[in-house]
Amino acid sequence: MKSKEIELNGSRESRVKKTLSGQMLQRLSGQILAFLAVTGAMAVIMYFWVRSQIWYADDFWYPLLHDMHQNPWILCSLFFVWLVAGVGIICCRMIYRIIHYVDDITEGVNLIYQDTEERLRMPPELLVVEEQLNEIRENVRHSRRAAMDAEQRKMDLIVYLAHDLKTPLTSVIGYLSLLSEEKEISDALRERYLGIALDKAERLEELINEFFDITRFNLSEIALERSSVNVSRMLEQMAYEFRPMFQEKNLTYRLDLQENVEISLDVDKMSRVFDNLLKNAFYYSYGDTEMVIRLGAYEDWEGLSGERPCREGENAGEWKHYISFENRGKTIPEAKTERIFEQFFRMESARGSQTGGAGLGLAIAREIVRKHGGEMICESRDEVILFTIFLA
């Protein structure tokens, strides 16, 4: 117990010494002690020097020394005045220096919000304050850049959504207008126009739902309702449900799944993750290609780069399984394989197409995976796109 108390006291003392007030207190104490030591030394030297001399009545210092000898209180008073004056001068100099330090710190605080690359410089005594102000300044600059980037992404999102919403809406209005104006239209043509209008209306609904996700989906408040799930059968079922969509581009899929893998997860939220990755694979796959869905042990995973991500965070735990979705499509540049998980980020190809969403799907999917204590990564090279999920 005593050793622990000593360690705590030592760490507390070291923290005090690192603070500006602790440094100033140390300096003031050191100067006062040095002054007292010099004064004491001088008093001792003077005492022995006076005692070592033979003084005569006609000496210059004799009357003063005689009076001090007869009245010791004079010597004590002079000594006391000397001490008070010395300590007072030291304190005044220290106060003057502190005022200058306050001015330097105030100027440094004012410079925090200036957008310059030059570091703030302080006197050597304010090295701790200098480091803290520069750290705060860097955080402010980083936050400002992040806010500007987020604002720009939101502005881009508004432009893209306005365009994406307008396109299907114009088609719906156009085909409904034709149906309204053409009274003698054939049943086949009428059915065709209604089918196109319905497809565009469903696309419009999908975009509106993604737009509402922006305002109502708070990633920090995801609550999981876990249960033991056979992920092998879950992937089989979801892939089968996507067969009609895959046939539109003549896509095929192959399942390479470890049988009867039970994982504790939130079925609804993880279904959203798999759904997003399957749609993403459909939208960005070349026609007449094959998609491969794999489920296996973490140790058996072989990505495109061969590098496993580091397990980080309080919920990371020990990963045991991986789930990967591989498709053939346009190679994603390495610089964008991480940005692809940012909110509102959309690939250039998505911006000019009707398949691009609001740029929230992968951001939400990755956050859901991380809430499960896992991780999601993206790799792409040689026209192969691979999304991998690691779970405990």
C-alpha cells in the first residue's frame, strides 16, 4: 500500500512540475532561497571579517559598528529591511514576468484561429503552454477542414440528389401525361408506359428513403439485438433473393461457405449490411461475370493484398470469421478504398448514373459491423473488387 501511495504521490508531483504554475512556483522559491543563502553567506563573511579586524576610533566604520554593538536591534532592523526589500524585489520581478507571460499566452490564443502553417512560438519557460496551444491549433485546423469537407459533401449531395430526384420524377410525369392525353392507346403500350412509370416511381422512393436516412439515422445510437444466427443459411437465402436482379445483367454467383456457422449478431441490421454489399456488387459489376460470396475462418482469409486489418477498439475482441463479397468491375483507386466508407462519398461513376445512392450505404454498413466488434475493408486491383467483413 505504501509503495502504491508513493507512486501516486510521485506521479502527482511530476504533473505539478509540468504545469506552468508549478514551474513559476519552483522558480520563485529557488530565487528566494538563493537570495537568503547569499544573504546568510554575506552576513557570516561580514561577521568574521569584522571580528578579525582591529578597529580604532578614527576609522570610518567605527561609529556605525560601535552603535550596532551597543544597540543590536539596529542590526536586526537593517537585516530585516534587507530581507523584505530583497524578497519584495524578487516577487515584483516575478509578477512582471507573469504579466508578460499572460500577454504572450493571450497573443498565442488569438493566433490559434489564424490559418497559417507556422507554429506558435513562446518563451522557453512556456514550452508546455506552447505545445498545448499548437496541439489545440492543429485540432482546430483539422476540425475546420473536416467541417468544410463535410459541408462540401453535403452541398454536392444536395446537387446530386436534386438531379437524381428530378430524373425519375420527370419520367413519371412524362409517361403519366402521355397516358392522360392519349385516349386511344393500345393496352400493350399502356401497360408498358405504366411499367416504366412504376419503375421510376420506385427509384424515386428509394432515393427519398436514402435522403431520410441522412436525418434520422444516428450512427452513434445503434442498439443491437443479438441472437445466435446461422450465417451460412442467411447468406444462401439473401443471395437467392437477388437472383432476379442479377439476371438483368446476366450475373451469376458462387457460394463458398463454411457450413452451419453460428454467429451472435443483430439479424435485421446485419441483413442491411449484406443487402447493401449485394446491391453494390450488382451496380458496379461488369455484365456476364461471376460474383463470389465466401464465409470461412479468419485464419483462412486471403485478401487481394494479403494484409489483415489490425484489431482496434474496445469491441474488437478476437475475430474468428470472415465474410467476403467479390465481383469483377472497374478497379477502385487505392486512395478511394478507404474514403468509400465516408458518409456522402460517391464514386464518380455513381454520380453520373441512376444507380448511385446518397453515399450513406457503406458508411452505415461499416458502422453496424463495428458495433458488432468487427471490421469491414475494401480492396480492389486488376478489375476485382473485394469487400470483407471480419466478425468474432
